[in-house]
Amino acid sequence: MAAAIRLFFFFLSTFPAALSSRGDVLELGDADFDYLATEHETMLVKFYAPWCGHCKKLSPEFDRAASRLKGIVQLAKVDCTAHSETCGRFGVSGYPTLKIFRSGKDSAPYDGPRTADGISQYMKKQTGPDSVLLRTHSDLQTFISHYEPSVVGVFSGEDSARLSEFLKAAALLREQFRFAHTTDLRLGAEHGVQSESVLLFRSPRLSSKFEDSVVVFSDHLTISSLRRFIRDHIHGLCPHMTTENRERLRVRDLLTVYYDLDYHLNPRVSNYWRNRVMKVVSQYSGRGLTFSVANKKDFLSELEDDFGLGTEDGGDLPFVTVRTKLGHKFTMREEFTRDGQSLARFLDDYFAGRLKRYVKSEPAPERNSAPVKVVVAETFDDIINDGDKDAVILFYSPSCPHCKKLEPVFRELANKV
């Protein structure tokens, strides 16, 4: 008994960090990191400092993700101010640093979202095989009946060269897309293919009569060609933009329709508006503008800051904006009509160049005849870029003492020239 008690207290002193874990996030330190990390097939570790503001902001999201991933992926954290040896060993130089470990070994940096939803979705893709083996029709239906799109390879046998290349692509792209494969060609026949192919199943929640739910890739299969095919087709005509995928969608000129969209709680209303958008924008595809729908509650601050739209604008009707890859912004000021005609007029005006860009600006001064003209964002192009003279511009802050000292000199110069 005495030996058992001594062993217990030895364990307490040897593994203090792990035993002090709170909630579902495992706390690790110099003494127990290697010992405990090897027990988990997949683990996401947050290396942090208690004083770090970004770490504090991440903490509640990380904790919520840990609860959602319980039993699937272990989340852990290391306080680098107390356990510098472990942090130094894994090359941690800034906070927070997130790394993915597999069976105790540093596998890859985590470069995914920093929200609970984003972390959960990203890490679920890190578990299991790179590509799921489908044996039956039931397996296929279960896999493609998912909230996210699915990529399924159909091959003639396990020795197929195309299957080998497909699995390499799945290993590289698993963080972005869901992959599965089968060696039973009959599963492909159900979707109109008779030979080796790759099928891209768009998300069932976004099914629409205005586009195909399944797209077939039958070209020469390489990692690059498959990546390009998925990138060009996975979103479809009008994807659901979220805070997690917005940067990928905004690499092109993008029109977004914002409304009370929620595919978890209210899929019927979510698709009611999206179908009205799809009916209109399907007539404008291929003209250099891409399209999306989004939940306006997820983007309220952005709508207000970037487009001057408040929560009271439009009521329950959708907002419509365009953001180009050059940063130009446009808003549809006309009320969104259920027949889609207002959206069509907005698009006609956009492509005809008749829309005025939205610019966040102070009001232009009523009088502006002094030698030094006052320029605001809305009048910048008219005063500076459309004239036949060169311009000297003073960018200043009213509170800046150096600016105050320079201002009379600048005015004197304007009077002289």
C-alpha cells in the first residue's frame, strides 16, 4: 500500500500539466508531452503565452472546438512561458502557434480557420484515411449525403494507375475537400459513367434545377488536373459564402446576396431566395462575374464598414453587393424584388458601367474655391485624376503637430504657384 501511495504522488509530481487539464483541452508540458502525445492518433496542439492577446481571443473558440471534437480529435495546449523546452523543440517563435501531431510526431502546421466551427470542420478532415473506400451503393449514398461537396473516384481495380494518382491527390488535398473511391464500376454506372472517372457531387443542400448536381471528370488524371477540375467546379454557379471560404471566393469579381440564410435551421427559406438568385444570375454566367449567397448575420460589421449598409436596410429582403478583385465596391440600392427583376437591372447596369462605386467618404465641402482644395474620398478622382494639371497632395491628421506646423507653409506654397 505504501509503495502504491508513493507511486501515486510520484505521478502527480511528474505529470502536473496533464492532470490540471480543464474541460476537453489537454494541458501538456515539458515532463509529459512525449508521453501523452503518442497516445493520440491525431492531435491539434496550441502553443501559447498567457499574456498574448491573440491567444486570449482564440481560447474560447479552441475550447468549444475541443468539446465538439471530443472522441474524434484530441485538442491540447502548451504554455510556452512555463514549458519553453517543448516549445523550442518544435520551433515555436510566435503565439499562438497551432500544429497537428500524429501519434506524437509533428505532422504539419495548422493553417485553417480560427473559429470553433472552422477548427472542427478542418480537423475532422484530418482523421481517417485520405480517401474512404466505398464498397456498396449504400456506402456511396451515405458519403455523398453530406453538408459539404464530395469527390468520388470510380476505378476498375486496386491496381489501377489512375487510382494511385487519385490517392496521391487525396493525400495532398484532404484538408480542403472530401475524397472517396471505389473499385466497383457499377457504382459509377448509377451516375452515367461506364469507365474509370472522377465524380464531383455538389452539396445536396445546394441542389438546384439551374445546374447539375454531379460533374464528371474524365480527362487525363494528374494531381494538377484534378485540383484544377475541383477548383473550377466545386462551388457551382452560386455557392454559399461563409467566413471560412470568403477569401477563396473573392479572388475573382464577386456578387453576393446577403439574407437570413441558415441551412441547418431553415433550409427551405435559404433555398427559396437562392433559387431566385440562381434564376437571374444563370443568364449572366461566363461574363467575368462570379456569384454567391451568404448569411447577412455573419457579415453585419463588414456590410456596415465596407458598404455603408446597416441592419435596418432592406428589412427582411436580401442585400446585394459586388466586390471586385481590385477592391471596387457596388451596392444595389433598389429593393430586392421576388421576381428577380431588380437584380437583373442591377446586373445590366453593372456590365454597362453605369453603376457608381461605393466609397466611404466624408461629405464634400460646399465651398471649395481656395488655392488648397479639400479632397474627400468621393471627390478624389474628380479633383485629382480628371484634371489637366499635376497635383501636390498633403495627407495629414488634424492631431499631428508636424502637420499643423506644415499647413501654413503648404497654403503659402499654393498661393504662390
